Amino acid sequence: MSKKLTGNGRWESSRMMLPEHRESLIQLDREREKRRKPDLDEQHQEDMAMLLQESLQDKLEIELVTFGGFGDDVTRGVVEDINTYLRRIRIATAAGVEWVPLDDLVEVNRPY
């Protein structure tokens, strides 16, 4: 059997490998595709904190964008509590109450 390189850099004969080795390669590919959390500058953090406080005090609806390794998640609702000790935000959404980790927050927007 001749071996030739496929488009993704693997040998064609790799189709004949053990299932656990195949799973290991799939996991490695997922890790390569995984994104890194962006570094937020101080001004951006202050702007987000201001919008969180406005939502808490004035009961305004906002969108919280949280970082995910493969894509961002958006939660829309009204902030009910900001717990700095536990580093999380309680937000009332249409589906109920959710807890959002402060450390995962990358964006806070007014939904218009």
C-alpha cells in the first residue's frame, strides 16, 4: 500500500488506525481550532462596568457576550446582581435567571 499525504497533512493510510488513536487525533484538531480569549483594555472594561451598573440600577436590558473556546455566547436580559466576590453576574432573561461568570465577559451592549 502506498502512502500519500492528504490535504490535512495526514497519511492516507491513517484510515486504518485504532479508534482510540483516531479519537486522539480528532481531539488534537479541536484544540488547534480553539480560540484564545482576547485581552480587554482598561477603557473597554470600564465601559462594560458602566453598562452593567446602569442595567442593575435602572433595570435596562443589555446583552452580555461571553467568551467560549469555539464561539461566543450571548445572554440578553436585566442584571439583578453583580457578585464581585464570586466573580459572577445574575441576569434575568426571558428563560429565567442565569449566572454569567465575570471572567468570561468580553462585551456588554445595549440591544437596539
